[in-house]
Amino acid sequence: MTVVTRTVGVLSRSVGRALLVVGFLVAGKSSFAQCLFENVASVESVTYRFSTVKTPDGMLLKTQMTFPLLAGESTEINIPSPAINDLHPDTVGTIIQDGPKGTKTISSATTGPVSLSYVIRSDWTRPLVNPKQQQPVVLPEYLEVTGDKALVWLRKYGDARLTVNFDWEQLPSTWALATSFGIAEPLQANEVDRGKPTLAQRCQSRTGPWADINHALFAAGDFRLHPFEIDGKSVVLAIRGTWTFSDKRAADQIGSTIRLIREFWQDSDFPFYLVTVQPFDQDHGSTDGTAFTNAFWMYVSRNDSITPVLPLLAHESFHAWNPLKMGALSITEYERIKWFREGFTQYYADKLTFEGGVQSTSSYVALLNRDLRAFSSSTSEYVRGRVIALWLDAAIRQASKGKHSLDAVMYRMVHDRQQPMTEQRIFDTLEPYISERLLVLLKQAADQQGNLPAPASIPGIKACYTAVHGNFPTLDLGLNYGKSRSSKTITGTKPDGPAYKAGLRDGQTWLASSYDPDDPNHAAIFTISTDGAEKQISYKPLGPAVHAWQYLPTRDQTCSVQSR
């Protein structure tokens, strides 16, 4: 799919069920005036106002929080991150005291809105490498924070519905804004026509459960905004940095991946979606993708491609249906069905991105083989659930002589979402498609008490691979990869391991590395500096063998990918 980007204009359409409300400034107000929200006096509203401050120690994000409080009322507030500092009251008669278990309590001598202020600063030093992005990123060039790390909140609201306002008016005029609730181009783009309503898009409101705010994503700075549409619904790419690919290429890949998932479900009821892309401060080897309310972020090493992150984008997009559109889900059942909600989602994320051309055949098969090697001893919901889904998909196709697949079960789970989402309902939905004997095997496997044979062939791939049962090597690099990479020094080599045998030694300087985490038969390559000379060492990271099923390629010349 080709995604056509356009110059950022007025995002004037309502974001529908997402309940995005854009507040507009009073005519004649400067761009540095406060946003005017009509609901600030409401009992169930909170307003956050933001501004940036440059200091000798770096950039700070100043935040003011305003909410109503009754005279004499005391309420508990939560401080979600050590990056939050200098919390103090702004209103006369407001008192903040230490509360239980590291929380704070706030009280007021008068009835009415009270305000607190605090600053957010990055509590780490550069370079920005994984996992530092999980804490607030506040830098001179840009900021990216999440609700659960940047917003002080009132515990009394719990998960009740409330209106939360966000005033971004005092950010630098050259900065773009992209959040879970909308976008705004840099104010300097409107110098010719200062009255354009895009000025007001820095005033955002959201009405809904607090969880939507807690899981929200907020980004601003030197991002380049590229809005486009999928089936008439708004998607925005907010990207910064210099890459080996174009912004248009990134938008095409992201749009194609999201479209794959929505087309599978035949459902595009997502009025707004944001994807941010920004670089780590390293050339190669690290990625991160995380889902948020109406949003997804990608962090990628600056000289790498975003392609490895696309299956994760597909995975998180698929969760919008599994389990979110499959019925009410209790905490107990949420844990009980983790093999279904995570493992089946992983199976489809990889399968759909493979069928859509995002992943190669060899990459897709390597992922299946990795989990098949681990399945018999694994307790991971991702590993066990993916293999169960693979087995079920093939079993349903065989029992129905190709008339049905696991897809039919997934659609039925969404169709019957008026019923509670339970493990028993999953089994009941599957029952018409498989025999009683297979249903027993399924329940044992879901309970982590049984093994499963691999299907003779991979569903959707014709004659390309065949299942073989035998002894196969696991992946073992033979060193402590995490510590070696972070310290840039080879560490933890095993004397009897493949790295040592190939010539790697503790203390050598790490320059670069590459390996396939899903395929021990693919060479691992390490570039090191030793005795003042650069050297490249290559070896197969073969670990102890396990007895497992694996898919091996056939020599059938008709090998092809089947249609769904």
C-alpha cells in the first residue's frame, strides 16, 4: 500500500468515540496565552498546563496541575516517577503533606480550584539508549513523556470517567505537538495567518476513564508530522532525526502494517492513531516499540530500519480486538487466558505481516522454529500460545477440509462479545471446529501440562517446509551479550562456549555485532578491537540440543504462499 502524506493542516474533524475535544483560544489572544477550558470548575476535571525551561543542567518541563477541592477535604495524590521534582502548591491555603506508602496528601482551606506545580527532568544522562526512553525524555530538541510517568494524579478518581485538559500553548513556537489526542503543527508555520485555528490545537481535552490518560503518549519538538488516512480514518506519523530511509517510506510501511490488521478484522473504527519514530543515540542494534492510548512509539538505532519493529506494531494493533473487543474481562480471567490473548496475538501478528510482505518467509519460519524448540519446557504465554495457535489453525483446516481456519474462531469471539471473555468461552467457541480428543489436548496444553506435535506443514505455506522431529541446537552466543553491549567490552565468555572457541575473550573492545536471535544456524558476527587492531570474528552460536519439532525447507519447486 502507498500512503500519501500531505502538509499538516487543520485536524478539524472530531475524533468521534475517542471524545477528543479541541479548545479554541479567544480571538486576539497571543499564542502564549493560556488555553481557555469551559470545564475547569467541574468536580470531575483536571487541567495540566506545560511549559519548557532551559537551564544550565538541561531542559525542564514545568507542569501545573489544577483541580477542584472542597474546604477541609484531604485527598491522596500519586507521584509516578523520580523524574518529577519540586512539587509545591500554587494556591493560598493549599497544603501538601507526606502520605502513606510514599504518596502525598493535599488539602485546602477554601473550596474551589487548587493548583500544584512540579518540574519534569530526564533523570538520566546521554546517550539515549534502551531502556532510558521508558522514563521521561525532556531534551532541548524534543520531549516525549507518558501519562504513567509524567502526570501527578489523584487516587480518588481511580478509573472513573473524568475530563482532563492539556494546555501546551507555552511550548516553543517552533515545536510540533503530537499526542494520543491530536496533533498541532509548529506555530511559526502560521506567521502569515495567526488566526488559523491550528493555533488552538495545542489545547486538548479528553473525557473518559483515567486509564486512557495514564496510558497516553505526549510528544513535542522537532518532529515532522505526516497525516494520512486508512479507510477514511486519521493516522499520523510524527518522525524526527535523520534516517537511511525517507519519511514517506516510513509512512508507507507503518500504514501498510496497520491496514493489514484492520483488514483482517474488517474493522476501521479508529478515528485517530499516532505513531512516533525517533532515534536512539547509537548506530545499530537496538529497537523498542510500545503501545499507548491511540498511539505507538518506535525507537530505532539511527542507521537501522524500522522493519523489525513492524511485527510489534502489528501485535499491539491486534490487541484492539484480542481481547479488547471480545467481551468484559475480569482480572482473574485476564491471567487465565494469557496464552490466548498474547500467544494468539503473536501468531497472527507474525502471520499477517508475513502474508503482507513485511516479513520474509525465512524470518517467519525462524520465529516458529524458535518457539517450537522452546515449547516443551516453556511457561511463556507468548511461546505456548503461539504454538497452540499454529497447531489449532492446522487442525481446523484439516478437519473442515479447508473450509475453515482459526480465523473463524477469532471472528466468532468478537461477534459474541456481549458474553464475558473467559477461558471456558474460548473452549466452547472452538468445540464445533475440532474433535473431542483434540479439545482435550488443547486444554492440557493451555494448562502448560501437555506437548503438541507441529502440523505437517505450515498453514498458509504450500509445500515449502515440512515438520521434522529430532534433536536441534538452541541458540547460545557464549558470552554475556547485555553487559558486553552496554559496557562496549566483551564480558562473560564461557571457556567451553562457541564465542571463546571462535576467539572472543573478556576485555576485548566491542565495536559492533550482528546475529539472528531466532536462528542458531545463522552466523553471529562480532567486530572487536584487540592489540590495537580491528578484527571481525564469525561463528555459529550453537547451544545444547533439544528434542523438538522444526520446519525444514523442502525441494519442491512449486513452493508458494497460499492465499488466506
